[in-house]
Amino acid sequence: MEFKGVVIISSEQKEKVLIVDDEVMNIELLRAYLDEKYEVVSATDGHEALEKVKNEMPDIILLDVMMPEMNGYQVCEHLKSDEETQFIPVIMVTALSGRNDWISGIEAGADEFLTKPVNKLELLTRINSLLRLKNLHFDLLAEKDKLELQNRIRSMLTQIIPTLLKTLPPEQKNIVIHQMIDMVVESIFENANTESDIVGYECVGDLCCQIINQLGADFEVENTDCDNGFKIKGNTCPWGKEEARSNPILCTLSRGIFARIINMKDEDMEVDVLETMGNGDEHCLFELTKLD
């Protein structure tokens, strides 16, 4: 039996599989292969498949070569030339086995090939392999973005703020510090997608640690008691130990970040600084206490 293509679509539950075929029997065969692990949907040609890829953003695509109106090579080339879909793995599925056919698939940007009739174990193995590579790729991109965020914020705060504060009158220094705190928190929310998860933290201390750790810190909550108060201990400075010792004002930013997060969570708490690496201590220690 032949089929026209498969697209595996991302989902919060099961991943969805779009089978592109104009034969019901072919769709049902692949449904039997994939239904246990994936949610299966169908399309009947390359144009419809492209539209569903655009709307659903699949994780992986299994694409038959011989399709009506628009063949698999054309579909693959279209996907790989689009910035939004170029990193979606494409497996070409074909009864064609000539060298030129494989070269055409490679030139179109295909990541893998399967020969008809498709073996179930081989199909699932290729899918799993390419999904692991895809996830690794995006994990590396996320880590790169995180490091760039850390470096950008650190560079600005450690190089610009100390110099800027020296030139400002005292009444304007607090305004600048508060603006920088807002910038740091908003930048982390924007890049790390944490703002939507604020309500998911039972203890505001966990959120404080998660935010500050996005800057490369290593902070954790000690003696957790969210009803009355707790301490946050930092073993790695978000600004760099030597930078903090040269510019202790950076420790004020750490305190301000915690205070900003507490305010966003509508918690009635105050933040006290007990120890900081900027003042020569071995670690940072902040105490968050419930107000009466």
C-alpha cells in the first residue's frame, strides 16, 4: 500500500500525525502503526499539508514523493526555504530507489529516507531519532539565548551602572537603580517565558531563585516557610564575585529584583540583606519576612 505523507504535529497531549494520502486504506494502515503513540489526522495533497504545517507547526514530517499537483520534493523545498519551518525534520517516503531520486531528495533538504513498503519498527525508530536531534538542536539554541541574555545584562550593569551612578546627583540614583531592576526582571521574563508561570509558584522564594538563576546565579531557598518567611542563599553571584566586590551596588540590584518579584506576587513581605559576596562574605544571604 502507498501513502502520500505524514506530518507529526506538536501537542500538549499526544503528538499529532497528519497523514497526507488520497486513499483511505493507506491512512488506516498508518493509523494502525502510529495510533498508539500519536494522534492521527489526515490531508489529501501537498497544498493542504503545507497549510496544516503552517497552522500547526509540526515536530516532524513524513513526506511521500509521488503526490498529486505538488510532489514531495517541491513540498520539502518549500518547507526548508521558510525560516519558520526549515528546522522541522523531513523524512522522504518513496517507492523510488534510484540514485537520482535520493539526490533529488537531498537537494530538496530531506533529512532521511524510507522505502516503501514501510516497516513499522523502522518508521518509529527514524522518527524517534530525528525528534531527539531536533530537541537537542532547540535545547542548544535555548542555552545560547540564555547565555547571551546573561552576558548582555551583566555587561550593561557591571560596566555602565557604576560609571553612570558616579555622575548622577543622589536624588536620581535610586530612580536609575529601580529602572535597571525593572529592565532585568522584564528581560528575563521575555526571554525565559517565566511571566506566565508566576501564579504556579506556591512559594515566592522559588520564583525569586528561578529568576535570579537565569543570570547565572546559584540561589536556593532555605528553611522554607512561605507563611512566615524564609532565607535565600546564593553560592554563585549573578554578577560575578569579583565584579560585585568592585561594585557592591550590584548587590542592591539583587535585593531589588527580589523585592520586585514579591510586589508582582502581591506578597506583603520585606527583604533584608544579611550577607553578600560583594562585601567579602563567602555567600549571599537574603531574608524575606512577612510583615505584620
